[in-house]
Amino acid sequence: MKLATLYSHGVAAGFPSPADDHKEKSLSLDQHLITHPAATFMARANGDSMQGLGIFDRDLLIVDRSLTPVHGDVVVVALDGQLTCKVLDRHHGRLLSANDRYPPIPVWEGQELIVEGVVKASIRYHRPL
């Protein structure tokens, strides 16, 4: 796999200088984003319920099944067989959207809730696929 170049200086609002003295090292997105390859899957976000956390429709979610979900994590869950991406609210037993247009989803006793994994990162496409 070809590695991308990582520049050592941040890019404020312009284009980074292609000069060699600004190159820090090469960066593999697999190595950067995927800590546990055997336990990681990717999924596309669908909808606008997570926009408040910077997750938009069609973004690519990097989901790690090996991480133990904690209160406040963004997770992919199966709730009664339906997959969704939400914020885990363990204190109140519910799932939260990051958009005020959507109310919290209470998780009732007897409902089937399976946490498929913790969303470790998301990738936004700035040019349509």
C-alpha cells in the first residue's frame, strides 16, 4: 500500500508547501485509524441525527468492536434489530441523537440492545463519490 505524505505544519486555509523540509513522515490511514483490524468494520452514516457531533449523511464510520462502550461514546447499536448510530447515555438508559430535532430513544427493559461497536472516527467526503 502506498503511504500518503503527512506535512509537519498545519494547513490554516491554504495549500501546504510542497517543499521537502515540510514533510514529517508517511502516514497509512489504516495504521492511523484502525487499531484492532480484526475487530473493526466500516459503515456509512445515514441521515442527519448525528450532525451536532460532525457526523453527516454518507460519512464513513470507523467502528471498533474491541472497545468497551462507556457513557458518552458514539456507538453503532442494533435496537430491536434496527441498526443506528447514537450517543450512549448509560446514566439514563437511553440513546441520544446529536440533533435537537430527534428526541432521546429510551431503552426499555426487555428490548434487545446490542452494541455493535464504538465509533472511533468518521471520514467526511467533500467531493461526491
